[in-house]
Amino acid sequence: MLERFKEFWAGTLLHPFVRLFIRMGISPDAVTLVGTLGVSAGALIFFPRGELLIGVLFITAFVFSDLIDGRMAREMGRVSKFGAFWDSTLDRIGDGAIFGGLALYFAGTGAHQGDSYLYLCVTLWCLVMGSVTSYARARAESLGMDAKGGIAERADRLVSILVMTGLGALLDLPILMYVTLWALAVASTYTVVFRVLKVRRQALALDAAAAGSAEGETDS
């Protein structure tokens, strides 16, 4: 859903940064790495300490690297298979750090900590299901099948949890974060089931076609 806004951000608002980094001789892969390190640091330093708003603002400053690096690669003519692999791999690290930081927040105790076993579990479920969502698509594509679809794409998960965590901290309404975590848990689970069933239908059709082909060769 949110993917359609990428071109607007990278092609318009962030374009000066794209041109600046290219002139400075910075590689897209380096931008991806720095962005991931920034996101991970913001999540794992500020979230566990209960500084949710600061953490969200810090992370947001580095999240834009995910838009800049791809645009840089296209303008420099350096789009590559390794670049795509590098970007996807580091995305998983950044996502894991965000939900991992929130899990540490809920595992903590004290006036500024979440101190909630329930939401610790919900956050860990979101972390696992988010990873499985991405893995299911990648594995299906490696087998020549399609696993796109569902209601919890990566951009949707990332934006929703950051926005609601930040607003919840700013307005002192933690329920915004709680509701978002439940929504993501349900949406991610639905997406995993949707993709598994979609791949299963394709696999059964391919297996049937292969069996029919084998029988035809035997008859001949």
C-alpha cells in the first residue's frame, strides 16, 4: 500500500540528498549499511530505556536511506543482484531491531518501562511473523512460484508501528501502540497463511502437471 509513495519521496523530496551523495562518491551499499546501523542503534538504545519518541525520531532520520540507496543505484547505473540481496538482508536486521527494541522495552521494569509480559509476547510474535512473511515470499520465488499478497507488507508494518509508537509517546496514549501491535500480529499471521496457501495451490498444480507429463512419456 505504501510502496507507491516511494517514488515521490526519493524522486522529489530526497533527490538533493541523492545527488549530494553521488557527488561525494558514496556508494548505495554504504548508504544502506549506515541506514541500517542508525535504525538498529535508535531502536536498541532508546526503546529499552523507555525513550520511545526520541527513538522513533532517531529511527525515522535513518529510515529514508531505504529510499535513497535504490534511487542512487538507478541513477549511477549500479543496480545489481548483490545490491538487491544486500538491501533485503539489512532490511531484516533493521526490522528485527525495531521490534526487538520494543520487546526489551516491555521486558523492562520501572516507571519508564513497559513491564508487560503480554505485550512482550505480542511484540515477539510480530517480529517472528514479519520475518516469516518475507521468507515465505523469497523462498517461493526461489522455487519459481509467486507468494506476493497479503495485508502486511514490510512498509506498512514499519510505518504503522513507528507512527503509532511516536504518537502514543507524544500524546501519552500507549494504547495506540498496543492496538497497532495487535493489528500487526493479526495482519502478519493472515499474510503468512495467505502466502502458504497460495504457494500450496501452485505447487499442487506444478506437481500434477509434472506427474501428467511423466505418465505421457511412459505411455509413449
